[in-house]
Amino acid sequence: MLDCLEHTPGEGAERSVIWLHGLGASGNDFAPLVPHIDLPRTRFVFPHAPTRPVTVNNGYVMPAWYDIVTMERGPGREPEADVREASEMVEALIAREHERGVPSDRIVLAGFSQGAAMTLHTGLRHPERLAGMMVLSGYLVLPDTLDAEAHEANRDTPMFFGHGSRDDVVPMAGGRTAFERVGAERRAEWNAYPMGHELCAEELRDLTRWLHSVLA
């Protein structure tokens, strides 16, 4: 099981948000947002990705959900074995919330950048309906396998996409492509902001509204 930073309400959790960080970051990145989101009876789980060498960063060892072999988009950019191993780790976190008494339809899977890519990969394939998926500055990984592997349980799961129009790390076109690929059949909303590869106050306001709508 991955090490995690957790915020658990004193009165007990009836809902959960599992929030995956981006490349080179940690579960500490988004934890300070919990008081601003102000969701009662909600456990926030911020896992720390395992460390691994990342090819595009000269093999430097850092927290990463998967290796990135090249900056060019296309097959082979992310090793399939890495993505599937990370997905199993995320599934284990979902299973632990079940053991704690929180069913899938009260769990939001969220992520930023590489974590958002894992949110899409895992959430779309999860065999039980989730409360929602929050995709911040994200993109699709292993898109060629999606049609065969997407599960009917999450055919209409609410989704929040947020992306910066000035993002030079994950260009907004990648996020928009993901939204258009998966959003047509789901209750998905697209939100663009005048920012880079980050999260701004306006996006925090919008994602807070959305989280309250799917978990309240």
C-alpha cells in the first residue's frame, strides 16, 4: 500500500477524495486546499507516488506514477507496465476506502498532471461506479486500449476537467483531446483558465463547487 497523507474528519468519513499528485511532487502538494474545499464528513487521501528514474529527466530518480520515455506524444511514450502497475496501486487505495465503509459511489478520484492521467486511466476502467473524476491539467495514457477496457459502470460518471491555456508542460490540446474522447458519453464539464501548469483561485472555486455537487 502506498504511503499517504490523510485528512480525516473527526466525526467520521462518509465520503472520500483520493487525489494523485503530479510528476516529481508528493501527496503534500494539494493537502493545504482541504480547509478551503470544506467538505464535511469527507476523508481526503493524498498518496505519495513511488520513486523511479524518469527518462526525459535524464534518468533522475523522483516520485512518478510511471516513466516518461519521450516528450513526443504517441504510442510508447509511457511504458504500459508502469501505467498498469500504478493503476493497481490506485485500485488498492479505493479498496481500502471500501474496507473503511465508503462505497465506490461516494469516492471521487482526482489528480493533477501525471496524477490526472492516472485518474482517467483507472477511473474509466474501474468496475464499480465512482462519484466522480477530477482531471486537472491532464491527458490520456494508453488511449488505444480504452475502448476495449472502459467499464460500463462509469459510463455516465460526472467528470471535471480543468486546464491552463498557457500550460507549456501539458499543452491544453492534450487535456481537450481527453475531454472530447471521454466526455461525450459522460456528465463532463470543461474549464479553461488563463494560467500555466498550476492551479489558480478560479479553478479552486470551480472544483470546490463541483465536488460539493457530486458528494453532498
